[in-house]
Amino acid sequence: MTGPQLSPATVAASARPPRPFSSVYAGNARSVMARGWRATRSTNSLVVLSGFVEPIFYLLSMGLGLGALIGQVQTADGTQVPYAAFIAPALLAVAAMNGAIYDSTWNVFFKMQFAKLYEGMLSTSLGPLDVALGEISLALARGLLYATGFMLVMQALGLNLSWWALLALPAVLLIAFGFASVGMAVTSYMKTFQQMDWITFVLLPMFLFSATFYPLSVYPQGIQYVIQTLPLWHGVELVRALTTGQINLGLLWHVLYYAVMIVVGLFLTTRRLKALFLN
Amino acid sequence: MPEPVIVSQNLVKRYQDFVAVDGISFEVAPGESFGLLGPNGAGKSTTMRMIGAVSTRTSGDLSVLGLDPNAYGPEIRSQLGVVPQENNLDMELKVRENLLVYGRYFGLPRARVARRADELLEFAQLADKAGAKVDDLSGGMKRRLTIARALINDPRILLLDEPTTGLDPQARHILWDRLFRLKEQGTTLLLTTHYMDEAEQLCDRLVVVDKGRIMAEGSPADLIRRYSSREVLEVRFGSTQNAEVAGRIEGYGERVDVLPDRILVYSDSGENELERMTAAGLRPITSLVRRSSLEDVFLRLTGRNLIE
């Protein structure tokens, strides 16, 4: 819809055509992330601490407490491991999920609906993908912090059974990335607090039933298939294989699952932010 | 004649079956202070959002700094300062941090942003509040901080959407003073308002907008000359009497408007009209002779008061 030529260029930039994706991404996600650091430092430091100790409490009570009664458990490929070493990687995956979800859902919901934060960001040269990536990176950084702390506790308790466990850290980041980008995408469609409660409603059963506290094999075959479609199950299996040292090529399926989550989540978030704030 | 920085030709914004902006055309010259004046829902904010490259036009042509906002959103936004109708300051950050963080959104170097932030705090008379929480600022201070924030990237055009709505008179005057200084420094201002006095204070030129269309264009004085008179006499006879009296003063001044609560007589001399009225034996309960304002222009153009 180019009409009559309006006025000659008054900005040098008009000489060159717009970069592809320049309308959604300015390559400046770090400024959004830096804003998050500042805000966390001044307001949310207590929340950060609570997210750190929660999984450790679970590990101590269930892993060491219940574990004393249960003894050994069989992992997916048939190896026997102590109960605490069985649930510790699952709790690590759950911690990554919870951290990522907290940052990408409630935090994002508040900023979108009440603080009008993104409206301000998107009237600068930032694009929606900068905002999405910046917010998600912050969630990842927090996830990495939790995970590192938890891994140190695992190491102290002798629950890392292999050197492969070092790869659990990047794996946890992958899990957090997947949950954060899907979480933010879902949140961007939410309008009320009631709708936000649905997220909790989905997460709690997923936490309890994704082969977190016992092997998948306790379920009948039909239910096993259902559990295997859930994202947390893939995360739990991936991290558990790494910390117990049971490596096989099949693990790449879990990685692929998260890669798809990340791409779909980022795509939907960017599209939605664009529709909301740049319409 | 310098190149205009904003050119709008037949600009239209349609939402499903509602037309918010219905064919608006105007130009803004560099350094000019241009106003969009009109009641709530006239399409002012929508026009501002299209110029600010955060809303896509439905049809028509728009050029901001020589670029099409539909294709060059980020490039245009990097040259604009935006003061939205509702403050959207970052409540989780302190006053000075708001400026620092916002400057970084533009990708500007840290040192430059820090220097500029201090200058702007000074300009906005907030230097002693640098470390305060945004929540603890008064309404006028929040508004000044929002304006300071909009200036962090040294914008070529400052967009102000209802800059003083909701502020007490004193805070308004401080804000007008700051905006006037910007104008003196050569910043192009584009502002919407539904206050006539604000338009008279700040605008070199303005368009009166109603229902998405331009009703008139000119300088404030120009519009008053064309659509009003030098003075206005306002008289009240009590709500039951006004209509009856109206018949008896037909032909007074250049024009007479009967409103539910008062009668307006447009004239070069309000005093003369009042004397004539008194001589005819009419005794208004209250009478007021004032200079004609843009409010009168709006009433004349649309048949309605500006703030309903």
C-alpha cells in the first residue's frame, strides 16, 4: 500500500531496507535481562531463597527419610540404585521447572496486566523477541543457580553416581528453557487470576506422577503412554540417566522434545506480544 | 521550508466495525509544537500510537522522519520519546534506575545513559529523588519522571499523550514550564489534550479532532479568530429561565449559544453586551466576561462541550 511519495528521507537509515526480523528482534535481549537482575535484587531476593531450599527439603525428607525404608529402586533400564539417588535427579528437574515457571508465568502475568512493563519496553527500539528472550534468560539464570546449589548437595550426599552428572547442569538449563518459553506463551493468552490457577492445576499432578518418586513401570501400559507425553517425564528421565550414568542414544529424544518446546514457545510468545502491543 | 518530520495523509485505523481514525491529514515541521485537540474517544491516542510505530494503520499514508512506520518500526521508535497517557514507569526500580534501564533498551552505551540520566533528573527537578521508590513520588513527579525517561535517547520528536490529565493546577504549571523549555531548545512536540488552556499554552498549531476526523486546523489564536469572537459573555438566569431569556436576546453580539446551564454571547466586547442586557431589564444571576478560548471553538465546531 505505497501511495504517493510523501517526503524525501530525513533519516539516513531509510536508505537501506529493513533487516529481516527487525520488527521483532533488535538483538538487545540483554537489556531486558539486566532490568530483571536489578528488579530481583531490590524486591525479590527472598523468593529466590525459598525456591532454592524447597527441593532440598524434599530430598532430605523423602530421599533420606523414606529412602531408609525403601532401599533400592530399579531405574528405566533395569539398574538398581538407592532411593535417594533415584529421586534426587527428578527433584532437580522439578526445581528447574518450578523456577522457570515462576519467572515466566506469575511474574510475566503481573508485568503484562498491571505494571504495563512490556508496553514501555516495546515503545523503545526493542522488539517482542528481545522481551521474550530477555525474560526467559532471566528464568534460566535463576534455574542454573538453583540447580548448581542442588547438585552440590547431591554431591555431598554421594547421590551423583557418575561423572556424566556434570552434563545434568546443561540438561537442567534445557528443561528450564522449555518450560519458561511455553509458560510465557501460555501466560500471554491469560487475562484473569482464575485462568492463572489452571497452570498450578496442571503442574501439581505432573510433578507427582511423572516417574518422580517411583519408576514408570508401576503403571499399567496405557497410563505409561500418557505419562510419556508429559514434558516433565522427559526431563526427569534425562537428568536421571545423567546423574546415574546410564547413557544411551535414546536420551536424544528427550533433548528433541525440549528443543521443540522452546521453538514453539518462543514463536507463540513473540507472535502474541506483537499482537498485543504492536497491533 | 524545512522537510516536515511527520506527514499524515488520509490516515485510517479501523477495528473490526469501529473506525477510530477516519482519514486524518496533517504535517508537522521540525521544531514545531503540534497539538491534537479533542474529546475522549476522538481518535487522538490511536493516531499517536500509529505515529509512535506501535500500531499499524488500516489505510492512508504516514511518514515519520521520512520513514514508513509499518516497515521501520524499530528505527522510528529509536528516534522518538513517548509519554503515554497512563504512566508505565517500572515500579520495581528506583527513580534513577528507571532512566538507566530505559536508556539501555535503546542499546545506548552505559556511560552515556548515566550522564544523560543525571542531566534529566536535574531537568525534571527530581535530582534529590534519584534513590527514591517510584511509588513514593507524587502524581506530578511521576509525570515528570515519565517525560525525563522519554528524553533519555535524545529523541527528535516527543510524543505526549494527555501530559497533564489528572494533575493539580500547580503540578500542571510546573510541567508546562518544563515542556516549554524543551520547545525552546528545538524539540519537536506532538501532544494530545482535551484541555483548551493546555493547547493554548503549548501548541504553535493544532488540529481539532472529533469522531476520528479533523474539524479545523490552525494556530490557537487563528482558530479563535475564525470560529469564535474576541470575548465571550457568560450569563446565567437559572436553568428554568435560560430558554425564555434566549428569545429576548436574539441578535446580541455575533452569535448566541444557549446551553442547559448558561447562555454564551460571542462579541468583540462582552461588557457592551452586558450593558445592553441590563438596559433591556434583564438581570442575570451571574455574569462573566472572558477572553474567548479553544473551548468555544470546539463548541462552535461540534455543538458540544469538550469535556462531557
